[in-house]
Amino acid sequence: MVWKTRHRESDESAANDNKRNDPKNNMNTITFTKTAAPEWLLAMWKEIDDKTFGQGFDCFAVDAVCNLGVADWHGREAIRENLRAFIDKGLTAYHEVVEYWDSPDLKVFHGKVGMTFDDPSIQPVRPTMCHFFYMDKADPSKVSRWIGAVGPTGF
């Protein structure tokens, strides 16, 4: 799969274009390979599903940024602790892989998350989720930015 994102390094024809500095007009091409989800990602989901929040979070750079919905968490420990606080509010999650797309700098995950609530009056849900993992330039084995969305959980 080839995915064109909006980023253009330089384009002489755009030199006089007053929209040139608009990020929406920038383009580049990223080639992705559909593959099995890597162990680092599966380990992170397992930490959430098991409510252990341990070494699976070591996939994040120390200064990683996470934007899940309205969340804006800065730092590996803030990501770990905020996810723990969210899960501990009364639900158990189970993450499932639907597809995973890999490129050197960006990883794309599509899955389902089963959510069972501690309150028996709340029905379990299984929303779709999509996550973008931008890898750290200094250490490409670590995630520097995680952007994700889950849901909606109902209409």
C-alpha cells in the first residue's frame, strides 16, 4: 500500500503560491507493508488488557507524546499512568488485531477492543480503533508519538 500524506519538501512551481506554507498542501509518499503486529505492540496491549502496565510500555521513548481522543499526555510514565487511571475507572479491555501496516517511520494499527464494564448495568461494547505510531528518529525501536481513536462505543 502506498499512502500519500500531505508534505511537499520543495516544489519550484509552488514558489509563488501563497498557499505554499499551508501544511494541507504539503505531500510526500510513504510505502506500507501489511504484516503481523510486532511483539512490542502486542506486549503493550497485553499490559493494558492484564491491567499490569509494566514493561510493555517500554516501547515508548521517555519523552513520547500520546493523543488518544482528547488526551494529551507527555512522557512514557504519564502515558502509562493515565491509561492505568482510565482502565481502573471500571472496565476491562481486550485488544484484538484486525490489521497492521508497517513503514520505517510510521506504524498503523487497526483493531477492535472489547470493553466489559464492572457495572453490570452497562452492556459490553467492541468498538473499532485506529492508531498511528510515529517512531523516534534517534531510536527507531521506540514510539515517539501515538495518535489514536477508539469508537464510538454507541450511537
